[in-house]
Amino acid sequence: MMICLSSRLLLKQMDNFTSLTILRIDSYSRSTTLPNELVNFTSLTILMIVNYLQLTSLPNELFNLTFLTTLNMKSC
């Protein structure tokens, strides 16, 4: 299953998507950090971050996503 997100609110409502494997986060231009809820997707294998213009760093919690094999960042 793949989901494309452009809203932090939507991400917060996705607690039940523990089997999600592909996630694209798009156009979070006002935030400097990734959403904390990201670590709840323990089956995530591919994470795409696009147009996250103010992103300053990646959280250490990303290392807890043990199935994550691909991190793709564009326009960040």
C-alpha cells in the first residue's frame, strides 16, 4: 500500500496503518521537522520526502524503522 501525504493532520489520523510499506510526504513547506507519527509506521520500506523546503535535519527515530530500505528526498 502506498499513501501520499500533504497534510500533517492526515498523518496524525493514520495510526492504524501499521502495515504501510510506502509513504510519500509532500509539500510540508512550513515545518523544519518530520512528523513524530512517522515512527509508528514500523513496516515502512520506502519513504519519499518531497518539497519539504524548511527541513533542517532528520530525526534519529528514523533508525528505528528497521525495514526502511529507501529514503528518497527531493527539493528539501
